Amino acid sequence: MRKPNESGSQFFSYKNFFSTVLMAVADADYCFISVEAGAHGSSSDSKVFKNSTFGKLLDSNKLNIPDPRVLPSDVGLSMPFVLVGDETFALSEHVFQPYPNKRLTFLKRIYNYRLSRARKRVECTFGILANKWRICHRPIDVKPDFCDNSIKACCVLHNYAR
């Protein structure tokens, strides 16, 4: 986004431009399940997630995450439903993050590889969104609230087009 008037460095991100944060949960079919936009660009992903609606619901155990189920190709071992995050997210029962990259065992490297493949699906969802709605490729010159609503509208239209 363009720098909002009298906002100081609130929207200034670590990537050295002004932005608003889009935090979303995406599924394996490149669709958004839950979307929140509007946090200042200077906020960390972990902080935004913790203060988001689904972060608060996850902490209070009110997100209605289904009970663990047996995978179709597995025999007997039930697996929980989880959100996949990167190193900035706090590890919990329903949020997975990779192991730190220092002297990992073979199994931990496999875990990190498979987790990164799941994260790529989410990153591709954001890429498809940005390429479908070209407004995401340039700074949006509107007030922050309107910018947030525009981003949310793009997410809804993205799901409709998918």
C-alpha cells in the first residue's frame, strides 16, 4: 500500500515498503478457508496470528477442529488436523513448524521436507491470488480500511473463480 497519511512507521514492513498483513488459512485445493487482513505491516506473523480470530479461537480451543482421524492410506494411527506454519509461529498441538536447521536427524529432515511441501501449497495459493488480481502487484493508493476490504474481496473472488 502507499504510505497512509500521518501513520509514521506503523505500516512499514521489514521488507522496506508499506504494507498491510494478509493472514489466511488455505486448503490443498488452493482455496482460502479463513482470511484476516488489516494488521500493520510492521507486525510479525506470529503476533498477527495470535491476535487474529482463528489464533484466539485456537488458543481457547473454540476453533471446532475435528477430532484426529485415521488417514485413508494408513492403518490404525489417527492423525490430528493441523495448521502449517514457518519458524515464526509458536508450536502447539494444532500448529506445526519445522525443526531448526542444525544437525538434524534423517527423520527430522524428512519431516521438514514434507512440511515445506505443505507450506508451498499455501504460498502457491497466495501467488495465484496475486497473479489473478493484478491490483496486488502494485501499491494500492487508498485508505487502510478500504485497502483491507479490497484484499478480502480479492480473496472471496479468488475462491469463487477456483
